[in-house]
Amino acid sequence: MDTLTRIRAFIDVVEAEGFSAAARKVGRSKALLSKYVRELEDDLGALLLNRTTRQFSLTEAGHTYYRTASDILKEIDNLADLVREGSKDLKGRIRVSAPRTFADAAVGASLIDFAVAHPDVTLEIISDDRFVDLVEEGYDVAIRITRLEDSGLIARKLSPFTLVACASPEFLERHGPIEHPSRLAEVPCVVDTNGRFLNNWRFEEPDGSSYTVSVSGRLEVNSPLTAMRAAEAGLGVAFLPDFVFGERSGAGTLVPILENYMPKDRGIYAIYPHRRYLPAKVRAFVDYLTQWFKTHQ
């Protein structure tokens, strides 16, 4: 019996959280999966699963074996992808984490366009505003809008990115011109709680020095799209992603302010785990997004 088959059976059972669920998922009998796992345990001389009539749990050895075996199988599958990379017929599943702001805005069309271009690839998009753990949570790639920091992950810049401070023309008529960030402490602001610094908005002086301004207002929301609508309604100054503001730039409902003080060190990145053999489907996905942003600036 092929050892890899036994290992795959064990991983299928663990990830499906049971023999019956795994059997339904992979199209094999429960008895056959149980046989493979038992043979794997016999080969190792260690119990990997605690089995009872109604449930099972991983032993300590099972936890250790599962983590390492999962990584090994990913490398084997990735190596197979690499060998097939010359083929244009990409297949498989790509699990992507993307901020809701990205997925819901016009730039989210980049993900849809990739799916249209590669009909044999299943694109699983999980919209989540938190920074997921790619390795622990089983993601192939994440889209992040951020200042890039050192990590054990690989980053590919897809596009530059800036925030836009803006307000409605009516708001600026009531409160007067806002020509320096310090004025924001004196006027209502719409706080997007998805922002990394919450109500401490970061700016840069022309000499490159950085500082923050504490802002406040009657509305706090975890959605840039709602913050945009609130700013249009005159509730305050909003900090919006440039690709969200861009959807309204021609309407005249919002006016950009403080443009010379906005930081320029952010970007939209594709982040993926460091792997010896990066799957061809993931490489193709990142390459596609890079090109998409070049042609949709």
C-alpha cells in the first residue's frame, strides 16, 4: 500500500472531523479510510486518533504528525503543479483572503475576471477585514492593503495605494477650509474602525516627518463604503481608500482635502506563504492580478 495514500486518508479524516464525513467528501468507504489510518498507525507504531463510537480526537502524536504531513503533501502537490506549469490548463482550488473593502469595491472585479479567465480553477474568496494567518488557516494567498512590514511571508505589490481625506462641499462651507491636518481635531470626522489606527489619523509633513491627529465624530463604522456615504451626507471628514473615493470623484459629492499631507507608503499586496515550490495556480493568480492593476490604473 502506498504510504502517501494512507497519509492522505489520515489528513482527509482530520480535516473532515470524522470518518463518515471524510468518506462522503472523498468518495471512499468509511471502512477503507479506517483501514488506511490503522495501517498508517501500525507503520508508525503510534496512535494518531482516539476513536469512540460517537467522536474522535487527535492524540498528541496525531497533532504533530498532521501538521508535518500536511506541509509535506502540500510540497508534493506544489511540485506536481510546477512540473505541469507549462500547460495553460490551470486546475484546482485557490483559497483567497481579501478585505471586504477590496472585494466589494470596483477593484474586486479583478478576482471575478481571473475566475472567468480560468474556468477550471475554483476560487474560494473569504472576505475578512482581519489579518488572517495564512499557514494556520490554510489560505493560499491574501490581498492586503497596508504598509508592508517584515514577516515570514512573500509579498508582491499589485498597486500603489493612498488614503483620501475628503468631505462634502456643504460640510466645507459650514466649517471653512481645512488646510492643515491639525484642523481635523476641531471638526467632526467619520471614523472607519477597520482602519489600523482607528481615530488616530496619520499624516506626513512635506519634510517627511510623520505624526497623528486624534479625531472624533458622531459616527463610527467598520465600512469605508458607509463612511463615504456619511461624508456625502455632511456628517464629517472621512478617510477613504483611493479606489473607493475614485468611484465618486466625478460626481462632485466629495472634495479631497489635505492631499499634500497624505502618506505614500501604503500599497495593495498579494501575500503568500514561503514555499519551496509555489503552486502554478497561485503564481498564475498573482501574475494575473499584477497585470490587471497595470491595465486598470
